[in-house]
Amino acid sequence: MEDNLIIIRVDGGIASQIAFVALGKAFEEKGYQVKYDLSWFETSGKGFYNTTKGYDRNYSLNFDILKAFPQLEIKIASEDEIKRYNKLYFIDDEQVITHKPPLYVGGYLGRHYDIYFARYFATYFNPKEIEQKDISFYTLLQEILNTQSCGIHIRRGDLSQNHIVYGEPTSLTYFERVIQLVTQMDSKSVFYLFSDDVAWVKEHIAPLLKDKQFKICDINTPEQGYLDLYLLSRCKVIVASHGSMGAYAKILSPHNPLLISPDIRNVFFEMENVMLVNWGAKPKITQPCNNVSTPPPPIIKISHCDTDFFSISTIA
């Protein structure tokens, strides 16, 4: 019998998890069976967010895909399957999509399919808290839907200090001038602040909004990042900081909001309605868009690689 199985190792926060599952979806579109190795969450996810990384206490990283997308069909690999496939069929390759099973995908390379399956994920993005009518969550959601909402993601924690990938923390100047920019675009804007460091936001960001309507959204902890992701995706304008939350909020949004970002991400070249605001630093593109692997036929392809969709605003 032909071995048609591919096992994908998953780790990281909700955005990273979506990227792994999107790769799995791409393999399924080619007719292969896909299962996921979730062992990392048991071995390394416990206490992943901790005080040494800038958090106020220890938090665990959990596999939250089925909490955020409860209707997705996710098959979990058994311990025996993981051990055997990891030993015999391990691969970590930028062109991983061109390989055939049996495979054990054990790295980050080749995960370029989130944007191609954006509509698919957006359709199933229905956190359990909505069905359960969680009062605090549901009330905040209704406010966001019924105002000229601008969601600002302020990632601190591990990015509150110099980071090997993202560099220096997102500056206060960035947040101050983005708030001014959004207010100029619509004076009725209401700002919703999402962060893993509420105390820092109260001390440093709230004063920038003293004459404006705003709310600090603190209904969850870093262990429930999918809730912030959902609420942020429902805002009319999304302001990103370093990290993936802002980009994924736009990917999962049903109404194509304006996304404002402090840095360039390759996925932006596949989007419409994106603005880079970059004070003082020259924007850098780490990888040309045309280097991204061509996926199998997706459910809906959002756009082609076209820099005409990309707005760059540089203010000295």
C-alpha cells in the first residue's frame, strides 16, 4: 500500500500555528493525508512565556487552533507515528511542497500558504467564546463592530528588548505618530489597545490618547492570543507592531481593513490596503516576493504579487 501520510510538526503562537496548518492544507489540496505533531506544546510550550522574556509571570503556549477554528478538521499524529516518521522521513526544505509523502515536516521553511488560504481560514474563524456568549468578550466585540475602531497591537514581552529577528522594540514615536495619522484620517476613531503588557500600555500609550476615545483590552492573557487576534481582525483599521499579529488579523478579517505596519513583511505584497509607516529607518525587504513558492490551486487566491498594492509613507 502506498504511504500517503505527511506529518507536520507544530509549535509557536496562534499565528505560527495557522502557518503550519495552511501548509497542511496545501498538501491536502494535492491529495495527501496530513496529521500534526503537537508534542512541542507538552515538552516546550509549558511556561514558554515567562519573566526572563519580559512577561509578568509564566504563561504556557497551547495548541489553540481548535479553540479559534472549532470547525476545522485536524488529525493528530500518534506518538508511534511521530517517532517513526521523524526518524525516517524528516525534511526542512524551502521547496517542501514539491516533495511527496511519506514526509515528516520538522521546520519552518516553505510555510508560504497562509495568504492563499486566507478566505478559508477567515470562514472558519469563530472562537468558542462567541458561541458561548462570553459577556466581556461579546460586549467588547460589539463595541468594535459598532465604532470607527482602530485596533493597536502593542507587543511587549519577548520583543520589549532587542530581538535577534525583529531588532529594537517598536518605538513610542511610532505609536504616537500612527495615532496622529489615524486621527487625521477619521476624527471619530476609537482606539482599542491589545498588549501582553497592560501595565506598560497604561503608563506609556494611554497618555498619548488622553484627548481621544480609547479602551485597553485586557480580557485575556498571553495564553489566549487567539481572542486578541479575533477582536483585532474586526477593527476598521489595524495597527501592527513587530511580530505577526497585525498581519494575521488582516488576513483573517472579513472586510479588508487598512493595515499600518512599522516594517515590511513579504506577505504584504500579496495584500491590498497596506501602509508602511517608517520614521527614521530605511525599509528593507528580506526576500523578494517572487521567491515565494507557487502553491497548489488554492480555494481563493487573494491577489498577485504586485507592489502597486503597497503604500509606503515615510515621515521624518
